[in-house]
Amino acid sequence: MSLVRLIYVSRMTEACDTAAIQDILKVSRRNNPARDITGMLCYDPKYFMQCLEGPNNAVNDLYRDIARDIRHTQVTLLDYQEIEERAFGQWSMAFLRGDDLDTGLLRKFGGRGKFDPFMLSPGQARELVIDIVNQKREQLKDQIESRDR
Ligand SMILES: Cc1cc2nc3c(=O)[nH]c(=O)nc-3n(C[C@H](O)[C@H](O)[C@H](O)COP(=O)(O)O)c2cc1C
């Protein structure tokens, strides 16, 4: 068993409305602690970006299920790597809206064009996720207890 972090992006489908997003979050926070999975889900009106951390077999199994979910499509793997420690160890699934990300961060990863998560290289995806947790730690604090729920 090794500890891994997987980052992907996807495009929402019409089957995904606000209630569906709430449901995804509820189910994630219910299921993930038992599988020793932590991470972050970021959503924007058009896409999801998710980071899953945990034992490789648990992450692989969950990713397989998520990729089949009809609430999104074009599920695209950005990065998958072995890690020494988790970035989101305190969160069963931290949740952020695209609007919460500051424009400086998006400009950093958008180059001269518009920010497009599908264009991120593995290294950029990793860096973005770490930048997010570092910048948003305060804002995400009130979501910490959810890991023990
Ligand atoms: C963008 C997205 C992210 C998701 N993230 C998770 C997750 O972190 N954990 C989880 O258990 N299910 C997640 N799901 C839901 C799964 O696809 C699936 O519906 C769920 O795991 C089924 O759980 P159940 O068998 O307990 O009903 C996600 C779905 C989507 C569309």
C-alpha cells in the first residue's frame, strides 16, 4: 500500500444542479473517512477539479466509480503520484467554489490566456492544489470537523 494523490478535472453535465453538488459533497463526507480518503472538490459553473488522497487501492477504486458518474463527463486525469504526506489530511472533502479562488492564482496558471483547467500540466495541477490549501486554509477551517462526522 502506498499513499497517493490523484488530481482530475471534468465537465459538468446537465444532470448536475446545485442539489446534485450538495449530494456529492454529502456522500463524499460520509464515504471517504471509512476509506481513509481526504481531498478537495472545487467547482465552477462549468467544471469540477478534484484532488483525492489516500491509499492507492482506495483512490483507484473511488476514481473508477467517480469517472462513471453521469453528473460529469470528460473526466481527465491531470496528475497521479505517490506522496509522503497529505495536503488535505484534515478534510474528508474540502469544498470550494471557483469564485473563491483569487484571480491572481488563476492568472498564474492561465499563462497569457484564460484559465483552463484541462490545460494544466501535472506539475501545474499539483502546484495549484497546494497553493489553494495554503491560501484557503482559514476559509476551509470550518469544514475540518466533517472528517470525523
Ligand atoms: C465530481 C464528483 C466528485 C465525487 N467525489 C466523490 C468522493 O470523493 N467520494 C465518494 O464517495 N463519492 C464521490 N462522488 C460520487 C460517486 O460518483 C458515487 O456516486 C458515490 O461514491 C456512490 O456512493 P454510494 O454507493 O454510497 O451511494 C463524486 C461524484 C462526482 C460527480
